[in-house]
Amino acid sequence: MIPRHSTNESVSYTGQTSKGIKQSQERMNSKWKMLLLTSFALLLMLIKHRSRIKNHLEKIDLCWENEKELRLSDWFNPKKRPDVKTTTDWFAPIIWEGTYNRQVLEKYYKRLNITIGLAVFATGKFVDQYLEKFLQSANKHFMTGYNVIFYILMDDFSKLPPIELGPLRTFKLCTVLKQHVWKDFNYIYMKNLDTYIIEHIQHEVDFLFSMTVNQIFKNDFGVETLGESVAQLHAWWYFRHAENFPYERRPKSAAFIPFGEGDFYYQSAVFGGTPREVLAFIKEYQKGVTSDNRNGLKSIYEHYLNKYLFINKPTKLLSPEYNWDPNFRTPPQIKHVKIAWHSKSI
Ligand SMILES: *[C@@H]1O[C@H](CO)[C@@H](O)[C@H](O)[C@H]1NC(C)=O
């Protein structure tokens, strides 16, 4: 593109003769041409660069759009259930049938391609009685349409029932390790769950639920239940006065909640959240047990859970519809039972 003579010019140029002046004019001309060409090239580059930046920004914008946090008001309408408490004092939603818009939630979570874990502790007499029903019903109703991993913590794999799972569902067997000093089965479960979350579960799932095996799913337990820290309201105590809640009342215990305090009575059969939050609870629970042991006290797992959730308020609460006791007379507020909890087996 650059004229040939212009490159030779600078070499042949020697002095200010008339020929020299002409040469220098030509040289100036070609310099202008070069400058023009360079400017043009620069301009082209700039335009290209700008459009690349613009594309990039648009892409960032799109990602932002995709991963934008859902606002509560996008999918949750507390006014739909005036007959019950739908929001806590700390503004966490209480999920009742009718309060949530599952379509909006589905649209959001489907795009994120999330995986949800469900850990269940299956040892002792509950295995024969419930594990098969628990897994079959969970396969059908737990987070249908999403990637699900069932973590089955067992000490005797020969008791594993035949498991047929639908698409997007897998299960992993986790051996329950015991030490004879651990007397409480909840303590053994939590010790093991802690290890498995750290080892692999935290890298495999976005959300994790821990459930006892003596439950049968009756209806969809879907993405409306997902949150950072998810607590289950206890079917027996939701309709009772707070003064009667069976909290740990001994002041020396780590699980102590004084009379007149406490928000709800939570059910330990269902607890969930992000793996990090579940881990945080397990650590606190272990600390509580250790401290009580030192003081010669022993409280129950559910009391530690209630104390933890009293201090660390859950970000989402599930109505007793999510864990109803079928032995109870069902009040009109319980519209859609998601899980039937079989208390008789305890
Ligand atoms: C969604 O997640 C699953 C499980 O982690 C993975 O196997 C699959 O490839 C993912 N799909 C897409 C489209 O990213």
C-alpha cells in the first residue's frame, strides 16, 4: 500500500538543491499519506475494540440477568394466607401452600442447573420399616426435575432395599463410623454427616437437606423450600402457645432457652440449607454437646437445634404442611401435606 519511492526517498535525500526541494515536497506528501493511513488503521482498530467491549459488556449484563438474586416479592405473597403466620419477626418467609409462585421459582432455578442433596440416616429398626418408602416417595416428590443426590448413611449395607431412581437422581452410600463413646445416635449421625460434607458433599450440591427416615413424601417438596438456612415448624407445637414449647430449660445447658423467649418450636426431622450453613450448625451442636458433657448434662438433639435456630435465625421456615403428623386431627390451615412424619416409630 505504501508507495515504493517514499521508502527510497529518505535514503536518496542529500541536500537543499531544487531537485532536493522537489524531493522533500514529495517526501512530505508521502509522510502525509503515511500519517493518514496510520490514522485510518488506528481508527479501524478503535472501532473494532469498542464493539468488542460493547459485546463483552452485553454478555456481562446477560450473566447478571441470569444470576440475579430473586426478590422475595417475585415469588412469595404472604397475603395469600391470612389465616396463618407467613412472615417471621425477622422478615423470613414461612412457606405455606398458596403463598409461593412455583413457576417463577422454576424459571430461576432451572437456569442455574442446581443440584440438591438429601441426607438420610438409616440405622437400626427404622431401616426395615421406612427406608424403602422414604426413598421411593422422595424419588417421586423431592425436587422433581432437578439434579438430586440421596446420601444414605448406613452401618449395614445388606439392609439396603432395591432402589429404582428416576432421571437426574442418584444415590451415594456412606458408611456410618462409630466410636463407642458416642452414645446418642443423632450425635453419631451428625459426626458422620460433618465428615462427609467436608469430604465431598459440599462440592457436589448447592443445597442440602438432612431428614430422618421415618417420613413419607406425599406431595411435591420443591424449590420453594430452598434457602441458606431452612427450618421446619413442628406439627405438634405450631398451634400451641410459646410458653409450652419443650425447649431445654436448664440454665446450665448449652441448649437453654429461658421462658418467655424463643420464636418457634422447630422439628429436627427436617433441616436444610447450603452445605456451609448445615456445617455451621453441626459444629455448634458438637460444641454444645461437649460443653454439656463437661457439666454432666445431656440434652437432646432437637433442643440444640432449637437453640441454634434461636440464635442464628433461619432464612426460610417451612409450615407444618411440610412435615405433618397424620395421627393428628388435621386443622383447616393444613391444606396440602407434603410429608407425613411417623412419630410412632420414635
Ligand atoms: C447440570 O448439572 C449436572 C450435574 O452437576 C451436570 O451433569 C450437567 O452437565 C449440567 N448441565 C448443564 C447444561 O450445565
